[in-house]
Amino acid sequence: MSHRSTVSPSARATLSRVALVPGWVASVTVVAPFLAGVSIPPALQYVPLVVSAVLLGLPHGSVDHLAVARTRGERPDWQAIARIFALYGVVGGAYAVAWFLAPAAAFVLFIAVTWFHWGQGDLYALLALADADYLRSLPQRIGTVLVRGGLPMLVPLLAFPAWYRRVATDLVSLFAPDAAAAIGWAFRTDVRTALAVAYGALVVATLAVGFVRADARRPWLLDAGETLGLLAYFALVPPVLAIGVYFCLWHSLRHIARLLLVDDDATAALQNHDPTAALARFARDAAPLTAASLALLGGLYFLIPNPPESVPEWVALYLVFIAVVTLPHVVVVSIMDREQGVWV
């Protein structure tokens, strides 16, 4: 990874604890009640997704206007910032229109893009924070992206098809209540069985190749432990709660760690063992566009044909907005991948 030569091992160790440990702790804490047979009221299961609008979730993409320039070792100027704004306007705007014209297809695209992006985020974390040097080949890295992204995007479909269908229907029905029938095929037993078999084989193959190629066992054990642990987590915890916690304390935190590593001032704070100062700098950078995003979310409410009335429908509106901003965000992160040699 291109930043390794400029970031001290102590800074990376500090950041690894900040970025990785909360996700592990949260996953164990959330899964424990379900292992004990304790149920959580459905309304409470939406809380992490609601909180993500202001804490970690939405903000983690609100530094995109600075991220590309910083990744290139440049100081963000107005031209660099304007290019990212234009990207969001064109790509995000086109995707927003797609929700109005073909909401079922837009939902499928949302799942596919998020599958790739969340796998992309974990691949970077394994390479940069866990020293997973056994991921040497392009097929291995693609396999890792598919496995890691499939944990939050596919496993809930296999384990909780009724919940998954309910959420999909809530999103699509904001635009066209009858359009949800177009994605009914994904919930058929034969389709889910085929997906489970193919995905299980991919998990086994990806981890097996990594085991053979790993010179040091600790990174591979971390990878395998996270993969199998998240597999159990998403198989046991209902999707809305599981994904809400994962979005905030797993995916978003790991991306924030990546942003800190390309910010010289934040990196200096990490090297001084002061992660609080580094995170405060991120919060300052993210605050303006987080506020602007919330304003745009409010504007979306007045545009959709069927405005939300219940908590699940409000969360569905938020997820549609997240979908719209995720597509240009993935473009930004992919540029960062290229600059940092993630796919080399």
C-alpha cells in the first residue's frame, strides 16, 4: 500500500485499535441477546440506522471532496473539490432519477453497489491495517471483496428472507407500490439455495487459498475470524439491526481510518498517540457536507410520490438517499484504491 512508507508502525497500530476493535465488540454485544433467546422490539432495531445519519454512517462519506487530493499527496483546492461535487451531481443525480423511473432495478443496483463497496472497504482494511500480504493476486482480492461484501448483503437474505423482502418493499413502494413484485424472484427458495451453495464455496475457497499463501498466520486468522464471526452475526441478528450496527461501527469506522491515514495532520496526531485529535479533525471536515446531506434528504421527502408515514418508511427514505450518494462515493473510493495500489 502506498501510504505505508509515510505512516509509522505505531500510528497504524493505534489506528487499528480505534478502527477494528469497536466493530468486534459491537458484533459480539449485539449477537449475545439473540444467542440467549432474547428478542429486541422491531422499533428499537431501527435505532442504529437512524443514528447513522449523524454518527459515523452518513458522515463517513462527507469528506470525499478532500479525499482524492489528499490520497495523491496534494492539498485540496477549489478545482479538486469542484470535480467531486460535479461527480456527485452527475452520477448521484442520474441514480436518483433511476429510483423514480425504475425503483425495482434501482434497488437491485443498490444491493450490488453496496456489496462491492463494503467488500472493498474490508479489503483495504485487511491490507492496510492487518498486513494481509497473503492476498497477493487479483483473483484473491476479488474473492475477498465478494466474500466480505456478501456478509451484510447476502447472508441476511438467506437467513431472514421475510425481513429482507419487507425492507426492499418499503424502499420501492416510496416510488411505485406495485414495483416490488419485480424482485420477488430473489426470495424464492431455489434461488436462495443456489446463492447459499455458491457463496459457501467461495468463502471456503478464498480462505483456503489465503491459508496456503500466508507466511504469517496472525493476519489470516484475523481474516478468517472476522469472516466466520460476521457470517454468524448476520445469520443470527435481524437485518435492520445487524446492518445498522455494521454500517456505523464496522464499515464507516474503517473508512474513516483510511481517511485519517491520508490526512497529514490526523496522521501526526496518531503518531503522537492521540486518536481523539485525529477523529476530531475528521469530524470537523465532515460536518459541513453532513449537514448539507441532511438538508438534501429533507428535500427528497417532498419529491417522492408516496411520502413516508411510519418509522420503517422513514428509514426506507433514508436508505434511498444513502443509495444515491453511495454510487459517487464508490467512484471516489475506487480512485483512492487506484492511487494506493489496492488492486495491484
